[in-house]
Amino acid sequence: MPFINIKITDDNVTSEQKQQLIQGVTQVMVDVLGKNPERTFVVIDEVNTDNWGIGGESITSRRQQGK
């Protein structure tokens, strides 16, 4: 029973894009590991860019600086 957790920044990802992610990663589990799609769970967590950092800076800050 796979559980896949996708974490993305909350950058106006559409419901359609999220559905494509869910379908795509589920299909990878089926194709690569032979998992049952009916028992494959996918959760998408959207994280505010103030709460996601890299290189000691938040994504918000990096984007404001044009990085």
C-alpha cells in the first residue's frame, strides 16, 4: 500500500495539474513496482513560499531577488 507525498510551493497550481500529478505518480508505481492503483495513496501538500527555504533563504526572498 504505497503512500506518496508530493510537496510543492503554493504557486497557483490548478486542480487539473494536481490531477495529472496524482495520475502520473500512481501510474509510475503501477509500471515500476506493479502496485495496485486502488491501494496507492497520493497526498499533495502545498507549502507557502515563506515556509520553504534553500541556501539559507526563503523561496519568497529568493524570488524577490531574482534568483
